[in-house]
Amino acid sequence: MMVIKRVGPLSCAKLSGTLYALIGLLVGGIFSMIAMAGGAAADNTFGRGMGAAIGVGAIVLFPILYGCMGFVATLIGAWLYNIVAGMVGGIELDVQ
């Protein structure tokens, strides 16, 4: 039986930030397709241009935002885990 008493907040945050950026890329791609479809359905050139701009913006902006939010949230969560684990012990793992 092993007990996790401390985690490295920065290493957890880097991993989580990367994973959230990948999720943001997926969500941004879906959002982009929806925006582009809405723009294509528009009856004027302004609507088409806005759909394309929002679509491209989503692919760029969503991974950055998701990655940053995941990084900060995990950094805070790992820091809090270390504080609480110091008081109550940690998480027990049974490893073979």
C-alpha cells in the first residue's frame, strides 16, 4: 500500500493544461463548424464573413483559454491537496 502525501503542483498543472488545450481544440473545432454552418446559411455577405471569423477565432481562442484555465485550476487544486493531505494524511493506493 502506498500513500500519496504530496503532488508537484507545477507538473500536475502542465499536464492538465496540455490536456485541457487538446479538449479546447476539439470543442473549438465543433464550435467552428457550427459557426461556419450558420454563416453559410446567412443571406448576406456580412453574416458569412462573421461566421467564418468566429469559426477561425474559436479554433485559436478555445485551446488557449481552456489550457490556461486548466493550468490555473489544477495548480490551485494541487496546492490545496498538498495542504489538506498534510493535515489528514493523503490518498491510499494499493499497487501491485
